[in-house]
Amino acid sequence: MTSNNNLDHVTVSLGEDYSDIRENVRRICAGFPGEYWRRLEEKLDYPTEFVKALTDAGYLGALIPEEYGGAGLPLRAASVILEEIHASGCNAGACHAQMYIMGTLLRHGSEEQKKRYLPKIASGELRLQAFGVTEPTSGTDTTQLKTRAVRNGDHYVVHGQKVWTSRALHSDLMLLLARTTPLDQVKKKTEGLSVFLVDIRQSLGKGLEIKPLKAMINHHATEVFFDGVKVPAENLIGEEGKGFKYILDGMNAERILIASECIGDARWFTKTAVKYANERIIFGRPIGQNQAVQFPIARAHAETEAAEILLRKSAAMFAANIPCGGEVNMAKMLASEAAWHAGEACLQTHGGFGYAKEYDVERKWRETRLMQIAPISTNLILSYVGEHVLGMPRSF
Ligand SMILES: Cc1cc2nc3c(=O)[nH]c(=O)nc-3n(C[C@H](O)[C@H](O)[C@H](O)COP(=O)(O)OP(=O)(O)OC[C@H]3O[C@@H](n4cnc5c(N)ncnc54)[C@H](O)[C@@H]3O)c2cc1C
């Protein structure tokens, strides 16, 4: 496939489709039907058995190199794993971070840190599921975050608050972004931020408090409070003050993986809508015989196909080390919108039964809506494309 922007000389193949992985993921997911997810949601429980099944199959360590105990698979394989989970009606939100948060440690951590943590993350012995970036007062404007880490001898002392930190109560470690040099003492606002591995188990009750945050979906989101939490200096990742760049480095992989979940959701909605449209007889004929029912499903399918092509192009460019920020962001935006349109078509096709919990349509509909907001909202993607791809002025 040849890109038509400034990459005319580059040819990237769409990459493998990993049919064996797809089949195995489908087999695992068959053990976790809609009923399982509905039961969890009623009690706001965590899908411990599901996460264990994926861990045991080695899928959550897919991206960890073999020398550190992982499967050493390329991003495209991880992408396929997450897509299939979502296409099966399951939700990887409970554990997808175990796949990609470790990327910051892998790329910027010391050899000693990698040897200490990665093998245990690959085996599931250590859960690195929590990623503390978003704060209540700074939101998308990450460089304005207020959480401070101040060096004091052989450790840092952290004060501040994070919000929407998913899975913090189901994680042993948290990757934390905090300011180490005050904003008024740095040349650029992106400087002076640092990344730490916080040991949640050791810090709880010693300045660290985690409170569940009730939300529209069962995503195990929390508020995290730091009141003088001591983090050993050896848990600083890379160089002090370079953390913002380290987090940005991981964004492309994260967005490709989230976009894959969107494609999976879109596939589930389309399959479910088509089945119902063919089976439901009203006015003496299948409702799917009416174009007003058929077309939104067909349109969402076309959008999904298009988004998937751009997603596979992004993954191929990522694998070939070709700058792909524009492609990755656009793929994530289009995939999240395709999933939403497929969800809307599916809900509408089901009529009143779309609201019945036992059909799982309303649950998936609520779940897929998140993808247009987190981990990055559509407006921020559009401003990235406007500025960095098309060369218009920065809008904020
Ligand atoms: C279920 C859930 C799980 C999450 N998990 C995590 C997690 O694990 N770790 C973590 O760190 N964060 C997490 N988040 C936070 C998520 O990444 C943020 O909600 C998201 O980045 C948007 O930030 P915000 O909510 O503060 O919105 P704001 O920054 O307040 O923005 C609000 C709205 O205004 C728009 N907007 C803001 N500025 C502009 C502008 N200049 N131009 C145009 N539009 C603009 C945004 O697009 C958005 O639609 C999670 C959120 C949710 C809901």
C-alpha cells in the first residue's frame, strides 16, 4: 500500500491478520458470554476470571519482548487480540492497559527496571493496569497538571490528585505522570514532567488513597489522592523532566489498540443488527427488508471497512518506524465513529428490545460511546490533524 502524502516512496504491506490468534481469542471469549458481563455490571465487579484467561494464554504480555518473558509479538497481533475480544461481545477495558502501559518502561526504563518488572508483568504476577495522567482541573491540557513530585534524598514525595484512573484498585503498579520542576521554572511547558512507577500495594494507607468513581459503564475508574506518598528515586523512569515526551511516545501504540477495540465493537454491532433484522418479522416480513432499517447498518459497515484499512495502514507504518501520528489519530477517530454509528443502527434495529439488558446491545452501546472521549477526544484529534497534518494554525 502506498501513502499519498509525503511518503510516496514508501510501500507498506497491510500486515498479517493472525487467523490462529483470532480463533483462539474467540474460543476464550466464548466462555464469557453476555450474561457474565451483565452480572459483573450489576455488582460493579471486576472480570477477574476473564483477565486470568487472557493472561494464561499469554495475550496480555503479547508486546513484551521474549527476553523479558513476553510473547514478543508485533503491535498488529495485539491489535487483532483486542479487536476479537470486542467483536465477541466482551470488553478488554478491564485489562488492555497491561498490554501497552509497559511500553514506557520498555522504551525508557533502565535495564535493571526492565529485568525487575517486565517478566512479572508478562506472567501476570504483577499487574501494571493503572495510568495516572488526567487530573480534575487540567483535563486534556496535560502540561498544566498539578501533581508534584519533589526529590528528597533517595526518594520523591508526591502530592496531588488524579481522576478517572482506570483499574487502580485492580493494579499493583501505577505509571504516574507528575511535575518535578514547577511550570514557571521551565522554558517549555512540556518540560519538567516526570514518569514514575508507583507501587500501589506499598503506598496504600501511606499517603495514597483510591476511591471508586461511579460511571456510566463498569470501567473500574477511580480517583487517586497523593498526600506525601514516598516513591523511591529508583522508580523514576528515564530522565527527570522528560516524562511528557515518554508518554507521547506511547500514544501511537495506545491509539492503534483502542481503534482496534472500536473495530471489534463495530463488527459485533453489525453482526447483531443483521441477525435481528433478518429474524424479526413485523408487518409480515423481516424488518431488514425495509431499506430504512438496512441502510444505516450497511453504511456503518462501509465506515468500519474504511476505518479498518486506515488502522492497518497505521499499524504497518508504526511497525516500519515511519512517523504515523496523523494516520493513527485519524484511524482512532474514524474507528470510534464507525463503532458508534454501528451501535446506533443496532440499537434502533432492536426497537424496544434494544433497551432490554439481556440483549447486551445497550451495554455495548454505552461502552463504545467512551471511545470518542477517552483516551483522547475527537476534537483534540481534529486539532492535531488541522495543525500537524494540514498545516493550519494551532488552535489552543
Ligand atoms: C471511563 C473513563 C476512563 C478513563 N481512564 C483514564 C485513565 O486510566 N487514565 C487517565 O489518565 N485518564 C483516563 N480517563 C480520562 C480521559 O482520558 C479524559 O476524560 C479525556 O482525555 C478528556 O479529558 P477531560 O475529561 O478532562 O475533558 P476536558 O479536557 O475538560 O474537555 C472537555 C471537552 O471539551 C473539549 N475541548 C477541550 N479543549 C478543547 C479545545 N481546545 N478545542 C476543542 N475542544 C476542546 C474536549 O474535546 C472534550 O470534549 C478516562 C476517562 C473515562 C471517562
